[in-house]
Amino acid sequence: MTAILPSKPPRRTAPPDGASGVLLAVLVLLLLLGGAALIGWLLSGLTASVLPKAPPYLILIYALAALLLAMPLTARLVPWITNWYYLFPALVFLAAFTVLPIIMTVNYAFTNYSGQNSGNPDSAVRADARLSPDRRTVTLAEIPEGGTLQTYLKCTSPTCAGDPLVLLEEDAASPLRAQITSVQGRTVTLAAPVPQGFALSSVTRLNRYDYVGLANFREIFAKASSALWPVFVWTVVFAFSTVVLNALAGLILGILLYNKRLKGRNIYRTLLFLPWAIPAVISVQMWAALLNQQFGIVNKTLGLLGFAAVPWLIDPLWAKISVLLVNLWLGFPYMMTATISALGTINDDLYEAASIDGASRWQQITNITLPLLRQSFTPILLSSFAFNFNNFTVIYLLTAGGPGGPGGPPVQGHDSTAGATDLLINWGYNNAFGAAGGQNYALASAVALIIFFLTLGISLVNFRAAGIFEEARR
């Protein structure tokens, strides 16, 4: 009698079904990508320690090579994963352009990252230096800015132990960061010898940034009355007013141009569609020239009619009105097109039956057209509100750099980085890149997080008020 050993069950080659299968496949791919990235990072660090002039893009080459080697090995262990390899490009782009920026923004919001604390070598305060024969001691010719070496290097301890020192060659093309063991006078002792082949010419300090906890958020809310709340209120007013004005204009024009008895309606549609077809970069700058107080054609036309010149982009109130009018010019064609498309889904028999019953044209609009358009327009209006809540383009192009500075004319009592027409997103940009903001990237990241939670809260309120959640449950 022969014993029959149980055979191993065949490995599953078909991908798992359902949402759990998709999540499992994405998890395997993410682990594969993460492992390849980790290997690339370790190998590039090892290469940089041996060859200081090695190019930074080696991490990509190492990671790609590790991924190509790991893919067939993973396929042997999990045969069905080959059916999901097509997701690799999507996951890479998602990680590079969505996940990574989000992680960096959240990280910077809790630091003091800025133009002065950038984590890069300070090229403005270099000091000539020479190496000792054992390549572990660096002696500075003189200490820049006066004072002690500890002050110059911004050490975190009196001995500077563990702090970095940036070593530079003559061309300063490939800075080398070394760890300090101790300092004495103008002499710095390093934790490890400088690699052979590195010709030291000068040294400098590292403008480090540190974690400061909730300091940025405390600063924002400490000056809430002069920046956060005024800008937030105007952001809500701008988004709501834009949606109402654009929706009304688009709705009226769409209903008028949908009339099949209107002669030349295709010509009218084409002409009214042009503001949407022209790039906003061009049309907004055109409006900035038209609304110029001294040379703009709008004020010149008003002068011919006997009216005084209007400070469209100089006075805070008129600047806000100008922004709303220009955004109406940019946005109504979209609402008009959406209205015409939605009207095409309404059965003409309803209007014929209403006409037979004696209903007027206005009664047909109020009792048939508008109720049936509500379902189509609700998601459009909600998405339009969310878009205009962060509508950076029109504010920046129309009022940034004007007589009042970035974001339109300044407002008495407001923060210097918050102009009259600035939305929250523009205020964050001014802090990050504007001259008045001092390139405070950490504060801008904190503003971005606040914008995210405000936008999320307003969107949830809008969805609940519009009954989106109830429809989804059905």
C-alpha cells in the first residue's frame, strides 16, 4: 500500500474579486514601490558617502532597477499581481504630485521653514578654511559676523556636538555636510574624516529649520481680527456672490438661447462662449488694462459721459466689485452651456401640454424648467462654490502688483500680507512667496491646512443642505 501525499494547492492566478481585491492589489503594489524607493535611497546614500560628487538622480536609477528586479520575484509569489501592474504609472504620479505635496505641507505647517530657515547652506556667510592632514579638523581663516564660532554656526549646544558644518570646494558645486564633534576657537573637529578627493576651500553654516509645534497656528489665530477672519469672510462672500451671479446670468442666457424660434441663436452662442474659450491669463490682464483708473477705456468712456473716474482697482470696495464683475465675465459661459445642455434633457411634450392648458411662458419656466433643472444644477453649483473658494487666478492676475500691492489695495488695520481682495489661498501665497511675507513657507502651509478644513466643512454643509447624502443612500 502506497501513501499518497497531498499535493500542494495551485497558486491562485486570477485576481481577487470585489473592493477587497482591489485594495489588496494596491497594497501589494505600494509595498513594492516603497521597497524599491527604500533600496534606492539606501544605495544612493551609500554612493554619496563614497563619491561626494555623485549626481542626486542616482536614487531614481537605483529605485527603478530595484523595481524591475522585484517585479518578477513578486509575480512568482503572487501570480495574479501581474494583472495589476498597469497601475504602477498611476500610483507613481499620485504619490509624486498628490501624496508627497500633502505630506510636505502638513510637515512644514509645524516647522519654522522659511527663506531664512530653508535647510540649505547659507551662501552669504562663507568663510575660508583649511583641512588638517588627518582630514578631521577644519580651521577657519576668520569668523564671519564677529562673535564666536558657536554663534556663527547657530549651534544647539555649547560644544556644537552633532551640529552640521557645510564644506565647500572652490566652485561650491557639491556641498558636503559633515557632523561636528567639538569646536574650539576657530577650529572645528569633525566626527569623520573628509573623503579623499574633496578639495576644501571654504565652509558655511546650514540654515536649519526646526519643529515648532503649533506656533504657526497660534500666530494665525493671534492676528485673526487683522487677517484670518476678514479674509475668510470675503472668501465666502466672493464664492457665494460668484456662484449666484454666474448662475443667474448663465440661466437667463441659456433659457433665451435655447429657444428654437430665435434667429441666429448659434451665432449668439458662439459669441457668448468666447470669454470661456479665451485663456484667463489673457482676458484678466485685458480687464486690468480696461479698468485702469487713469488710462483705462472704461473710465475714459465714463468721462465722456460726464462721470468721474472710478478707482476700480485702487479703492478696496471698488476692487472687490471689479473682481466680481471680471469673474462674472469668465464664469457665465460655463453656466450658460450647462443650462443649454440640461434643457436638452427636458421632454418637449411637457411644454406642449402646458401650452394646451393655457400656461404662459413664465409659468412654464417656473413650474417646469426650473424644478427640472434643480437636479442637474445642484452638483454644478456646489462644485462651483468649492472652486471659487480657492480661485487664486482671477485675484492674483487682476490685483496683484497693483498700486496697493499684492492682493489689491491695503486695508487699514489689516495684516500687511492680506490685501483687500485676497482670498485665503492668495493670503497663503503672499506669506509663502510675497516680499511682504518674507517667504514664510511654514505659515503658508498652516494657512493651507486651515483652508482645507474650512473647505471640507463648508462642502459638507452644502452637501447636507442639498440632500446629496440622502440621494446617495438611496
